[in-house]
Amino acid sequence: MGNSGFKISEITYGNWLTHGSQVENEVATKCVRAALDAGITSFDTADVYANTAAESVLGEALKGERRESVEIFTKVYWPTGPKGPNDSGLSRKHILEAIDGSLRRLQTDYVELYQAHRYDIDTPLEETMQAFADVVRAGKALYIGVSEWTADQLRAGHRLANELGIQLISSQPQYSMLWRVIEAEVVPASAELGVSQIVWSPIAQGVLTGKYLPGQPPPAGSRATDTKGGADTVKRFLGDDVLTRVQQLVPIADELGLSMSQLAVAWVLQNDNVAAALIGASRPEQVSENVKAAGVRIPAEAMKRIDETLGEIVERDPEKTRQTTPKRRPS
């Protein structure tokens, strides 16, 4: 990870839209066991997922594992609990209270990586980074990361982290064949600073599996039919123009001996600044399939064909990253 000596699994298991909300706890535990069986050692969650329930599910699923053999990541920023005025953001008060809650739910004394889930414009960055430094010095987190920060925000945070003697080593943005907004600014800044990407949604919320067909309703049970939040996250990719181009990737995947989801995950891992791709799962077999993308090298000619096939439907505007910064602290 970045300029640190810390290593994680190239495929990292994330439980954003599943554990504690869309998937029963027993199935969620089976997915975590499948990840461990497949060689995944890194697990990503956040206090806001399912309003803290996802952390509890992950903590229970990892109970009994040798603590030193897994890497646990969580995040802080979005509202949790009763959502009072100090139940969100990156103030000193919220960070120091939130880490204790996360550790309790995860049933661990520390996390490897504690991440700012968004940039907080209502809190001085100096206050935020000092609080993170105190979390690290207390032994409650080993490293610091961020999620969906702009290049300028990354530079400012990294400078303060260096001054405070802590390591800001990761950025967690959305990244896929269809969503490349980090390439113009965030990736170059991260490479300059010694920060790695842990990317979420490499399969574009399932669209890059090819299961959504142009002109046809979404398959029953798919994320696009989920009323608990899944449908909202995937709808930007469901236009017929996008779905038609995605279907044209099928021959490329076939020629490489990959499934469409394996092609999508392998594609993000071709970026030298990407340390890991986050995958989620609602069934254990999804983990077993997607982990096969680890170590795959897509030939340059195939990478070029993918670019030509997707063409102008790819979102590349770096302004989209800036737009992820909330205009005010949520409540």
C-alpha cells in the first residue's frame, strides 16, 4: 500500500450493500468464509453501512480467525446512530467516538486502515488529521486512508499527515471501465505522494457482468430491482447506449478465457496505482469467481479494444470527484 510496508490482498472483500441490509447474516458469514478460503485476507467496511450493522456482521464472521492474518478497514464520516449534530463528519469529537464504536462492533482492538469516508468542509483539516494522528498513536488504527477525496484534498491531507508523523497511504474511489474520473488528477497526485487506490465498484454495480440487456427489464433479484438502495446506485449505468457497448465486450472476455466480471476486475488492476479491487457478494460463489481475476494480465491489444468498444460512454470528468464532497455535513 503506497510507500508503506503494509501489504493487502489484491482482491479485497467489501460489505457495502449487502451485510446487515440486503443479505441475511448467515449468508453474509458464508461469503466471508468463501473469501477467506479463496485467499482474501483484507476486508473493508464502514460504520454507516446498514447503520453500523455491517460492521457487526463482519466482526462476527471473522471471529475465531487469527487476528494477525487478516486486515480490517473501516471508515468514518456519514451519520450513524440517532444522527445528532455530532454524529457525523470528521470533527475530533466524532472521530474519537466513532473509532471506539467501530472497534466494539468489529470485536477487535485495532483496525489496519481507518478512512475518512468523505472530505468534511465543516471541520478544519488540521483538526481532522490531528484526531486521526491520536487514533494511530493510541494503537486503534495502524494507517490512515481517505475515500473520494480530490487531488488537492489528498495533497493537503498528506502534507499534514507527514507533519504529524502518521502515514496516509490509501485512497478509495469509484473506478471501473465505465467510471474513470480519477485518472486525470487523483491517480497522478496519488502516485506522486505514495498513495495507493483501493477501488470500489469495479464491476459498476454489476453492469459489467453483462447480465443487464438493452431494451429488457433487469433480471429478477438483481441490484437494479433492489428497493433498499441498490437500484439507486446502479441506475446511472442502465441506459441502452451503455448496455449495448457492454455486450460488445463479451467476445473480448471470451477470447481471454475470462467471465465478464473477471475481465472488469482484472481491468482495474492493470492500473499500477491500484493496489486492490473491492468486491462484494450476495452469494459465496460470486467470491470464488471474482477472485480469479487476481494476477491476470490483460494484453495491451485487448486493453485497446476495450477502450475502442466503450468509446464515448465512459465517464472521465474529474469534476465528478469534486462533486462527491458534500456541501455541508450530513445529518
